[in-house]
Amino acid sequence: MTPDQLAEVLEEIAAWPLEERRAYIANLSMTNPEEAQQVKEGLTKLWAERKG
């Protein structure tokens, strides 16, 4: 996943309920564990930035 693709995914799923985000990451980890890890780390970073 390119950085731009990751940013798009993060912006889209950041607004989802927690359960939906977890399900998305779990499903992604079955097919592409590396991308699932990128999404997890990206969301963590995004929330940290938003908290300021």
C-alpha cells in the first residue's frame, strides 16, 4: 500500500465505529498482515496527532 493509499484508507475508516475498524483490520490481516499492521499503526498515529 502506498503512503497515499494508506492515508485515504485511514481517513475513511477513522470515522467508523470501533467495532467496524477492528473487523476491517482483522479481515485485512487474513489476506495481508503487513497492510493490516500499517493500518493499525497509521490509526494510532492519526489519533495521537488529533489529540494534539
